[in-house]
Amino acid sequence: MFSRYVVSQVKHNSYFLVGLGIGLWLALATVPLDEEVTACEPTVTVGAPDEFEPHREERPLGPAGQAGRSVQRPRYYSTELGMRGGLLAGVLSSEDVLETRAAALNQTAARLQPALRFFITASALQAAPGRANVVGFTDTREMLKPFHALKYLADNYLEEYDFFFVVSDTSFVNSRRLTELVSKLSVSQDIYMGTIADDDTHYCTLEGGILLSNSVLRAVHGELDWCVRNSYSPHHHENLGRCVLHAAHLPCAAAVQGENYVSMHIEGIAEPEGGVRRALVEALADAVVAHPALEPEHFYQLHAFVSRVYLERAQAAAARERARAALSARRHPRGFRNASWPPALRDDAGLAPAAPPSRFDHLRWTRFNLTHAYMPDDHRALAPLSSAYREAVDLIVEEVRAWAARRWGVAAGAAAVALEEGAWCWEPPRALRYRMLLRVPRAEGSSALVQVEAARALGAARLAPARYVTESARVLLLLPLPVPHAAALPAFLRRYESVCLQRDANTALTVVVVPTSESPSAEEDAASAAAREALRALGEKHRGAQLEVLLGARGPVEADASEAELQQYAARVALTTAMPRLSRDALFLLSLPHMEFTEDFLNRVRMNTIAGEQWFLPLPFARFASFAHPQFADAHGARATLDTGRFQSRAAPLVLSATRRDYDDAMEAWAARGGAAAPDAAAALSAAPLRAVRAPEPALLLAPRGAPCAGAPPAALRCLRRERARGFAALQLGARHSLAKLLLQTQAELA
């Protein structure tokens, strides 16, 4: 038995045994049989040999002590962290209804801005209208418009948004409900959401809106060729649904993740009378889309009704919370049962207001009377009211006097109510507030001093359409340099080199040396030569830099002209000298020698200056002077820091940006109206039919003025007292009459 088993195993493994034998024979054949035998020499090894030898890598260090290899980081932290926006909405519209129905949809869905786009079919002869959120396609095939829109969204915004919403322009979009719905959905799940069509249970209707997640749009973008080839239906929603079903394998869903998508079909809304009122039901506030809305008036009526429903709901919720707070008053500690609700508000009488979050949110109150304003800015203690301020003060005082006469029944009328003093405060989000002390006459010759607060509300806000601009335009920095300020040029060139030549090379610099005397002088020649030498050295250091020095024309300059007047004169001379050398489309930035700026400021100059439509007038941030004088420190030794100051409007006309074409047109229009021969650039551009953007600019800084008192401590103290006396002289002179009048009235009342 054993022999049979061995024979059977040999037969079954014959190939293996033959291969094993051949392998052993080859192994023996390749080993040499005769080898030389050498005697072994004893060796002594101390420790194990270390074959690894560390090598130090020398890397050059940059100017800031960092490694020479620079890492290019994104501009925004959201891009680096992969953060995306919530929703981007797209509306399929046409060029014919762009000014009517699409404009109404754009205004009623303003909550979705700026993530709202309108897709139209622009004619080949006429370009698409120059609006920021309108995209025109030259393909006139109406059947392919949805796929053009999806391709545009995927190519440009696929990495920036989580959800995409597509709707027709005949539908009213409840933007509040849409954003609330999107905020409750998770983008980790594929979503194809909307109202299911009646004729097919797999597709969502375009009139009811279609909500797509980022992953679904990505899948559709990869199958657009198949979707275009298989688009044969005259209805957009069928072609879109077929594409989504093929690419993402998803049918239309009206409920996802516990959230319901509701769209209402409004019957009879197209009727001229009564149709809209029959459609106004409270359920509209819970619907994402209401359709059809064929007239612009329907959008506004639906939006007003939905807003009123939300307001009533908010008021009802506030009333319920107040009732709950009143019921819980019995549980309050003793002495706190009459406290105001809600708690933590510090606007009550006797309590200090809440501190502003930053220095930019600090609101300034300016005191005034009928003729003058006290400390209207950082440089004047007393100033007469100008035409615009005088008219505003007269209007508000007249209205308050009439109201006080009616309120307290003054027999002599509003003329008997006297204004003691007042103060105004400009609150940009809300209104212009006034607080006034009025002397109201009472019976038997007595009077009472009352405080009245009034407000002038802001006008209706509107969205101004702006042309699409980029940050690729070249900025020409035009620097007027008066001869007395020539010493400030090296510091300006150092800032220009660090900001422009090392980071933003798409800039140019033109320095105009402005003489301040009618006859040539040695100081003028030295300033011009120093400027040319400084720019020549900077040009050799940075090849390709566009630097130029010009000499301005001579003109009469007053000997006692202030620094601001001298800089205004230099700006006019610099514009007259440099404008003929610029192209018609050049973008120039009128600068100051002592200003400090960053790369973000130059980008905002490019974005806010639009040829033929808009010019930019920034408000620089002026730093407070931190002198080395002992009187400029408080009791604890604290001094003003570099970041302490306020936005200054006095220097704003000296820093502006515009195009040469707009400046020339403004100057020609000024001369045609018979104005001055050489006005300020800001005055001429303000009178032109252009839109001015005037806004605080934190990236534009003005260095503080020099110390007024220098030298030894005794002389500095005497100088400081002299400066204080000069500053308060005008204030005392203006307030002397008011104080005397108040003292006389007080003495009469005491007598």
C-alpha cells in the first residue's frame, strides 16, 4: 500500500520533481569547486562601525529671518481652509424682460446678493448689458440655455459654493425661506430638490425652482456632452431632469433630510384685477417659490405681503417672550422686579452706554448754535456753519421749535422758543441725530429748559449698477512735491519701493517738483536735482520701474500760506503739468508726500475707479501725534500709540483717483459753466455727471504733524502753554456771548 501511494505521488508530481532536480544541478554547476584558502588574520574591532554621517543643510535666510523658499498662500483664509459659500442662485431670463420682470426679481431677491446671476441670450450684434450679475450667451438655441448656465456655474463657482439654485424669471423667489432651507441641509448628501412635475415623477419643474448640491453639479458637468446630445424636449425641466438622472442617478425629491420644499402655483395672478389679492395667503411665507408672476407689480406685491407676514410673526414671538418674562417676574430677586426687558441693555437713563467695539465705531458729537460749530474737526476749535450745514441746522431747528410750541402750548408761537445749544451725531446705518436744549416760555414770564432729541432718517437705499472691473489696471501715482516739502521724498520712495516695486509692479510714479517762488532759486535747483538722483538710483536698483521727475510751472504763492493751501496749490500745478503726458485711459492717483499706503489700498483704487462712471475719494486715517513731551502722557505714563487717531476729511480732496478722460471732461465742463480757471480736482469732478465713492480707508494713513514744542523742558513748557492759549482763544471768543447770556438769565431767575 505504501509503495502504491509513493508511486502515485511521484506520478502526480513528476513535473515538480524534474524541475527540482534541474535546479539543484544548475546550482552545483555554477559554484566553483577549487577555491584558494587563505590564512585568517585576527583583527580587533572596538564598537560597531557607524556608516551614517549627519550633514547639515545650509539654507539662505530672507530679510525677515525666514527660510529663503517662499510659500505662496491664498489671499483669503476661506480659500486656504476650503470654506465655501452656502448658495448661488441663477435665473434663466431673456434680454427683453431684463429691465422689467428681471429687475423686479433682482430687487425682491436682494437677500441673495451678491450670489445671484441672470442668464440671458444676447444678440450677436449687440453685446450683453454691462451689469455685474448678468451673463449673456451668444448661442441662440433656447433649448441649450440651461446647460450653458450649468456649465458657467460649474466652471466659475464649483469650488466656492455648496448649493446651486436654478429658477425661471416668471417665479417669485422667497429668499428668506430659501436661505433658511439651505442652511438646514447637509452638503455631504447628493441633493436634487424641487417640486415634482405633474407629467413625470422623476423631474423637478423649473418654474418651481431646482436646488442642486455641489456633488450633483459636478457630476452633471462631467456629462454635459451626453446631456446636450439627448436634449430633444421643448421643456427645460425635462432636459435638466434627464441629465441629472443620467449623471447622478437621482430623481426629483420634494423632501430631503427632514426638510420640505414647497412651491405654490398662484391661480389667476395674471388677471389685471383681483388676481393677486386672491393669491395672497399666509402659506406664501412658507413657500420657496410662487409662480407664475408675469408683471413686475406682482413681484413687489408678493414681496410686501411675505415681508408683512414675517413681521407679524416676529412681533407675535416678541409678545410671547414679553408675556413669559412678565410671568417670571415673581421669581426675580427683591428690588429687581421692575427691571427693563430684555436685560443687558445699557441705553437706560443713568447708565453708561456700551463701549464701541473699536475706534472706528466711535461716534462723535459736534456741538453747535445757530451760527457756529464747536470743534467740528481736529484742527479748528470754532468754525462758522457752511451753506449745507447751515441749511440743515435751520431746517431741524425750525421743525423742533414748531413741535415744542404745539407740545407745550406756547401762546407766542414757535418764535418764542429759543435754542440754547445743540449737538449732532452722524450714524451711518440709521440717521443724523440731533440733541437740543430749548428755552420754552411758560406762564407769568417764567421759562423752562427742556431737552429734545430729533433725527433725520436716511433716504431710500438703492442698488447702483456697476461695471465689472478687475485689479489688473496700471495705477500712476502722481506726487506733487512742493520745494519746502522736498525732504519728505526719501521716506515716500522707501514706502513706494516696499509696496509697489517689491509686491505690486503694475504701478508707475511721477514726481512733480513745484516751485514756490516766481524766480529761480538755489533751493529749487537742489530739490529738483535731489529728486532726479533719488529716482535714478531707485530705477537702477529695480530694472523696468517706470519713474519720472517733472518740473512744475511757476506761480504766485502767498508767503504765509498754510501747509494745506500749499499742498492744494502743488496739486493743481502737478495735474496741469502731468496730464498732457498721460494717455486718455490712464488711471492716476493724486498722492501726498507724507501718506502711507498698502497693497490693498491700490487694489481698492483700481476697483472703485471706473472710466466714464465713477471716481474714488478715500478718507485717510490720520494718526494722533505722540510727542516726546511730558505733558502728552497721562498720570500712569501712557502715551498715544501709532494706531490712535481718526478718519480725517480735510485731507480727503488731496488724495483721489480718476481717469484722465474723466478729469479732462470735468475741467472742460467747469470752464464751460464759467467757473474758475484752475479749480481743485475734487471740486471739478464733483460737479461732473460722475458717481463719487467716498469711504473711510484704513489702508491709507497720514503721518502726524511734527511736535509743536521742542527744545529744553522750560522752553517747551512755555511753548506748550502758548499753543494751548491759541487753540482755546477762538473757542472762548465764540462762546463768550452764549455764556454771558446764560449768566444774565440765571441771575434774573434768582432775583
